[in-house]
Amino acid sequence: MHFATYYRWLVYSFLFSPLGFGAPRQRLLDIGSKEGAFAAHLAATVDRIVCLDLKLPRARSAQVEFALADGQHLPFADATFDCILMNDVLEHIPRDQLAVHEACRVLQLGGVIWLSTPALHYFVGPEWVTQRFERAWGHVRRGYHPDQLCRLFPVGMEVHVFTWDEPCIRALQLPLWVISRRWMRLARSIARRCFEVDRRVYSSRNRSAALNGHLYLYAHKVCSSV
């Protein structure tokens, strides 16, 4: 697992476990899944996992199914899944609201969406470093304000947003990328330490409201008309 994916997994588990993340599910869709490593961590509690991306990765997790499709036009019937992951994907999608509405369409009544995306003023160092990373990552926008992110969801979705400043992982993004080129296990170990520091920042009363890190979102479908 990539160090950045591992870090996101730790944050998801910390923020969302009290809200049912990791609880037994029947059908899970991971939109923008890459190799499926993130969703595969839930294989023990989910009956069926479908990972969707624009291209199929060479290395794929054996614990999940793969579908080749665009998140803006999901090839599934209404109310197919009871859980959806959108892990750092919205910032890659030009028509982000369409992608969100498509996810809500294929979500069952009572189902949940777990989502992460950069915040409005996200940065990982000097501006030129941030811009270079964003070009490499294929971002079409810098990030979101919490209110802007909530407005992407239709009526009938109950939405909660968590602001995660992550100063440690952002400060070490460039050196971690360099380390991961040769020693991914070491990069994951450092990412774990970054998470512990960032968790303490989040839990303190002095956490930043500057929207420099990531937003994490939990959305619950409470109306079948969505």
C-alpha cells in the first residue's frame, strides 16, 4: 500500500469508526480506487467490493472486483450499493457535482458515503512544490471549502464534514515521496508517525481553521428520492 493511501486509511479509521466505518456491509463501491488496496482493507467485513477507475491497474488486489468506468457516469442501477468510498477523487473530476449525484443515485436508502478531498488552501510546501505535485496528481482544482463541498450533495443526504489540518504529513510530503521510490515500508512507517502527530493536533483545542489540509466527509442517505 502506498504511504499516502495508508495515511488516509488511518485518518478514516480514526474519524469514521464511531460512525460505522469498518462495520459489516453487503456491497461497497470504491470510486477512483487505483489498485484497490484501500477498499481491500475492508474485505473482512464486506460481502462484495467493486473498485472503479478510468484504467485498470497492473497490480490489483485479489480481494475485490474491478470495473472500468467514469465516476461521472456510473454503470450501475439505482440503489445498488450500501457503502461508497471516494478517497481523494473529487479533485480529479471536472464535473464534481455530477459525480457526487451519481454516487448518491447508486447508493441504497440508509447507505453511506465516505469521502476525502483537499481543503480550499491545501499546500505541501512552497507554492511551486504544491503546483508541481498537483500537476503530477492530475488535480483539476486546489480544494474545497466545507460549505462548498456540502452543496455538491442533493437534498436527501445528511452530510457531516471534518477538517483535518495534517501539518506533519504535508511538511514531509516531498521527502516521503523520495523515500517511497525505494523504501515504501519505511515511508509507511514515517506516515504512521505523522498521523500520530496530526491526530494530536486535531484533538487539541488549537487546531487550525485555515483549510490547509484535507476535508473528510460522511454522508448518509435518508431519502429514497435522491
